[in-house]
Amino acid sequence: MANITILWADDEIDLLKPSIMFLENKGYTVIPVTNGKDAIDRVAAKGIDVVFLDESMPGLSGLETLSRIKQMNQHIPCVMITKNEEENLMEDAIGSQIADYLIKPVKPQQILSTLKKIIDVGTLVSEKTTSTYQQEFQKLFMTMQDKLDYREWIELYKKLVYWEIELNKSDSSMTEVYDAQKQEANKEFNKFVIKNYKRWVNSEPGDDTPIMSHTLLKQKLVPMLKEDKPTFLVVIDNLRYDQWKAIQPLVMEQFKVEEEDAFYAILPTATQYARNAIFAGMMPLKIQEKFADKWVSDDEEGGKNMHESEFLDDFLKRTLHEPIKHKYVKITNHRDGALLENNITNYLDNKLTVIVYNFVDMLSHARTEMEVLKELASDEAAYRSVAVSWFEHSPLLNALKKLAEKDVNLLITTDHGTVRVQDPSRCIGDRETTTNIRYKTGKNLNYDDKDVYAVKVPEEIGLPKSRLSSSYIFAKEDKFLVYPNNYNHFVNFYRNTFQHGGISLEEMIVPIVRLSKK
């Protein structure tokens, strides 16, 4: 096989010359070394496609060598060659640190067979992932038929996210089956939310009421402020749970996870509602009543999230028994991010530093408007990839790396997620009806009842109304609301874009993660 370079480490390498010559005659390049240290040096020099390791080399053992090679290159396939005949564990080894085992004495044809398996390892892993998901599919389906509580819905969604990422990694043929299962889950989740939402927003968190946007800081942040160390709250807006799982490995290189949880974003799952509720510690209706001059309705001109700092100040005064030194920092562009990276350690004197990072929200909105970003983030997998690429090269990650050297509490969360919209639903409203395509507020709204959750008395779910007869509608599942005028144009424009404001697992169940120094 041309263009494949094998590194073979064995302290008795001279005895393996017949096998090496066999492989070279088949077109492979073989680099022989006699010890683990030389093997590590050759892998570090790059250009190695497959590694064969003798398990019982003197000095660094095969397993120790394997561990160090994997630290340098997690993806390089390694074959362990052992004298222990009981360790014939090839099937279990596929997809793990070891690509395969071979038992001494090794025959050339065995080596060739192993190499072919490794070259086709993507197919093997895909088959294994597909098989495992097929077994799990029925369990997930049966779970959805039960009457789940809010915690069980969180756990079910976490499992769905896990399988979405695994199936995507393995390029599995089960993707369409999974998509149908997640669609079914969202149907059932919508029924669950609509049945319970009014009670949730009028109750305190407990056995049958989840932590929501307006109770998040009281439940998760305030207890941390009692500890004798600086606390940093990072709100990466519009961060879906699957995007968190995609960037988590980068975070865990620096921190250890103390707690990984999720909470329910309020409706509308939109920044001006959900994030204001987080920092004020109250529902939007109460914010409007208490801060009449600071609440900007959907149909009014002006920024909708201009007063988060004041809302936070008020929340801390109401909740804590004594004032604390705190700082609110909002990042809306790369220049602000660079300043954060440079100044992050200056905030260690604060008891609390809140950082709102707007990038993901800008990405999702820009994605709708810019054809290039539409191509880059055409589906969930691509959207995760773009988020990872941004985070990996962002000033935010560099700032967090500086914090990782200090003894701090770190809380990472978001305000709401997004859903990829697929199914248009006609909606009619007057000229003052809001333009968001996942929810609308206004008077005389005309819509398809089966596609939306309609709330005619907004006060019942803690929402303000701009006019006496205003009501709200929230799109279900992957629906998006389109006016009849120029209908086909807007359907084609918005379909397959990521939007927020309505009811879906992706928009409402979002991450809250506590981290600490390793």
C-alpha cells in the first residue's frame, strides 16, 4: 500500500526483518526502532501513519510509549503486539486508544490484515456506532412514551445530543433515523412545556419546577459567592447544549468540571427576554414594572439589552446581605475580546466578574444574512464545527487559560439556544406585529393553531404587553412564522437557518457548567 508509513518499535527488531521486507514489497514504508523513546521521537517528527508497539520493551514499556504517543497525536492508530494469548480483544479495541492487538509470533499475513482494518477503521467505527445506536434507539423511543418530568427531559436531550455527535463523527447511515427520532422528541417536549409552562414561571424551583432563566443566578451563582475565592460568570449567548459539548474538550484542558447541569430558558427564547431575566432575577413583566424606563418593548426602537448591568446590580442588592465588589463586561466585537484577554487577571480583586460574550448570537444572525456563512453552517454538525473553530481561536479561550492558573470559581452558561427551522407556517398580523420568525407579539394575530403555542393573556406567563390587546405566539418544534406576502421568497430565505424564540429542546434546554482549577 503506497504512501503509508509504519513505525515499528521492538527491542528484537532484527528478528522482524522478514515481516518488514514483506510489507515493503507490498508498498509500505517501514521505520524500525528498538525502544519507546526513539518511537516517541519519530512520531514527534511527524509523517507516521501507523505505529506497531511491542508490549514488553525494556525501558519504556509498550503501554507507556502508547500513552505518550497519544498525548502528542490522539488520532494516530497504534497496534499493540503482545505475547499474552488471552488479550485477543480486537473488537473491543476498535475505536479506543489501541486500534488492534497482535499475538506473537506474528505472521506477515496477520500484519497485512490488521493494516487493512486500520485503513478502513472509519468504516469499522461507523458500523459499531450504528449497531450500538440501533440498540439504544428502542430504549430512547420507549423513554419518550413515558410521562417524563423536567429532569428526565434534560437527561433524554443529553442522550440525543450524545448520539447526534457520535453518529456525525462516524458518518453513520443512521442519521436519518436519528433526525426522525429527535423530531418526535421535540413534538413530545412541546406538549410537555405547553402543559406545564404557566405553573413553572409562577413557582419556585423544586421537585416539579425546573431552574429557569429568572431563577438561575439565585440557584447557581449566589451559593458560589459565599466561597472565599473570586467568581467568574461567563455567558456565551445563544450557545446550544451540543455546541457546549463540542467545545468542552478545549475547556477541560484547562479546568475540571465540578458540575454539568442544564436549565430551561424562558419564552420567548430570545435575548431581550431570556438574558434580561437572568440578570434581573425576575420575569420580564416584573422587570417592566420595576424598571419602566429601562424595558424596551419589541415594537419600540432602541437596544433591548442595554441595562443588564443595572439589572445585575439590583439583583445583587436584593439577594445578598452585604454589597460585593463586582464587574460587568460585555464583549460585542474582537477588539473588546482582545481587551478582555489582556485585562482578565485585573478582575481577580472582584468578588464577582460577569462576562457576556456576544459572538455566537452574532454568528447565528449573520448566518441568516450572509451566503458564505450559510454554506459554512448548513446543518447542526457544521454549526458545531464553526462554533468550535471560533472558540479555539477566540480571545475568550485565551482569557480562560489565564484564569486556569488562578484559584477561581468559573461558571459558564448561556441565555438560550437555537433550532434549525424547516417547516413554514403562515401568520398574519398588523404592521406593528414583531418580526421575529419563531415568536410574535401583537394584536389581531392570525395563525395555524397546531403550529404555535398561543398566549392571549401574557401576564399569566410573566410577559409584558406593549398594547392592551397584545398576545404572544411561539412556534413549535422546527416551525417558522412567515407572512403571506412574498411567501415563497421568505420560506426559501429562512428555511434551514438557525433561529430562536420558540419552543424546542435546542432552544430551551441549555447548559450551566461549574468549573474549577485542575
